[in-house]
Amino acid sequence: MGKRDANMQATKVCLFVLLASSFLLNSLCDGRPIQAKLAKKPKGTIKTLKADSGDIIDCVDIYKQPAFDHPLMKNHILQLEPTSHKYGAKSNNAMLESMFDMSWKTHGGCPKGSVPIVRHFLTDHKIIRKNLSRLADPASYNEGHQYVFIFFENDQPTMQGAQATITIWNPQLEYENSDFSLSQIWITAGSGSNLQTIEAGWQVYPGRTGSPGPKLFVFWTPDAYDTGCYDLTCSGWVLTSNQYCPGMSLQPSTYGGQQSELAMDIKRDQGTGNWWLHLWGTPIGYWPPSIYNGGLLATHGLDTLKWGGEIADSSGSNGFHTSTQMGSGHFPSEGYSYASYVRDLFYIDSSGNSKALTQDQLLGSAPAPNCYNYEFQQLNSETYFFYGGPGCS
């Protein structure tokens, strides 16, 4: 190699180092996790696509998806669609298309017989353990979490599902690598160490997902959060749709403008016991009863429903000195198009019938009301539960 070639080679190396250093510095300075550790393709991957949002979508053989690796799912028979869906929102594909980043489908989408799974990123950040607040708990008992929620209880675990429409937002986090903010439905049965949950909604948690912005999520725990799982990052939850899945990026609402809504209903299938998730009336997948290992969600039903928001504060202040936002980041008194809300509140009774809930049937909790609060409003003869706030910085 001549002197000129050697100099050119040295220049290229220096340029590469500078660019790499710039990428590293920018990644650290804007608070986002470095997305260098992309997880391996899941087994059974047929095709890989990329969305404009940066989501990597692997089209996986539906029979080889992670759910079937669960030890309690060895004899599970895949249910491709629910036996019946006689309540809730009618299927609205236009709403679904507008809610998700569907740009990955321009490359052909996932073929029949496969399901889309968002490739997750392996970050160096510890995933914050989820928790569940009780009505009587003061804010200081929530171990770094803060909540605002309304709930409806039944004396016996006989309810068979729930429904709600929740606005999607992009709340700001004080520590983007380690805080989170979410809005969701909680379906629960049992108490103490026997608590079991089914959970779904949207979450902003770059430290878990590897990228900013709201994502659809599902979660479950069979044992009071001793164990539990998000999305399809481990075995258990069964995906049946070949277009939509947990982990996909969602379109947030505009403050003072267009509201982006996530219409969800979760119902126990009377024939199989599977707990089906529908988005705008379209079945997406389900929580099989076997993962609850003979507990109430496997054998009976639910006894408590909750709707609302949760934040996780990693500063050590227990949520009292954090600027991590809940919902839109604005107090509920600002109202429609400014504050986050839940509407379309229903539960499913023991006979599978949908029952509307009124304000006088619901109780609420806001342990840190100066940070995050709630209020009810009646709009167009419908009950709206507004909630959220800017935090307590």
C-alpha cells in the first residue's frame, strides 16, 4: 500500500470513528436507549419487514409463535377466532388502519398462516416490575409507581370481560431509559398471592421497547406479579391476527386537535375459556386459561375491573418529584381534546351480556392528586373519565 493509500485509509477510519462517536453521543444526550442490540429473529420466521417508525416486523409461522413454548401450553389447540362476539364495537378496519403504523404492509405484509411479531431490542436497562395499586393504599405505598384509576367490583369472580375506549397520547418521561407511562384496562381476580391479571392498553417505555412513542401492549401475571410477561417477549399470549400485534407503534392524539382512540374489549370465550382481545371489534389474539394454572381466571372469571393510568418513577422519589407525565400530561379539568379520557365503559356479566356502567357504579383513586388526578364529565349523554397530569416536579 502506498503512502497516499495509507493516508486515505487512515482518513476513512477517523471518519468512521467520528460518526460512530457522534451516534453514541446523540443517543446518550437525547435520553433514548441505544438500539444496537436487536434481538434475534424468532423461530419460525418466514419473512422480515420494516415500518417507517423503525419497527422490525417478523412474519412467524402461527404454530411456531412464542406462546406455544409455555410448559402449560403443550396440548393447547389453537383457536383462530372467537366462538361469538355479540357485544362491543363493530369491526372498524378504517379506524385500525389509522391507529397503527401500517407502512410495513407496503412490502406485501405477512402471508397467510403467519403472524406479525415486533422484534424487540435488548437494552441494558432493567425492566421495571409492574404492580397494582389498591384503593386504600396511600401514594407512599406504591413503590415508585403512581396510579389514577376507576374501578368496578363484584363479590364473586363471575364477570366475563370488559370494554372501553381510551385516548392515545405520547406523555413525556423524566428518565426515558427507565420510566414508563401507560393507560390500560386491568382485569383481575383473586387477591394477595393469588392475584391474577389480564391487562391491555398503550405504553410509552423506550427502556423496554427500544424506541420512543406509544405502543400497544398486553400483559399478564398468574401470581401477583411474582412472574408476568409483556406482549410476545415470552411464551403465553397467543396472537391470531396477521396484521396487528402488541408492540406496534400507535398514532397519538394532538393536544387541542384530533383525538386518537383505542377501542378495546376483552371477553372470555364460553367454549374454550380463552380471553379474547378485540381492537375496534377485530379479534387480535387471546390469553389462554392454561397460563393461569387452575386459578380464577382459568376456571371462573373476574371480580374487579379497573381503567386508568400508571407511571413508573425511577428517581427514587416514589412518584412525588418526577416530571413523568400521565395521559396527555395535563390535568383532567382541561377536558376534551386536552386531557386523556376513557369512555364507552362496559362489563360483561356471567351470561355474556354487555352492561353499561354509570358514574354512580364506579369508585376512583388518585393517591397523589396534586400530581395526577381524575374527574367525571358527561358529554353527549355519555360518561367520560378524564385523568392524568404533569407529575410533581
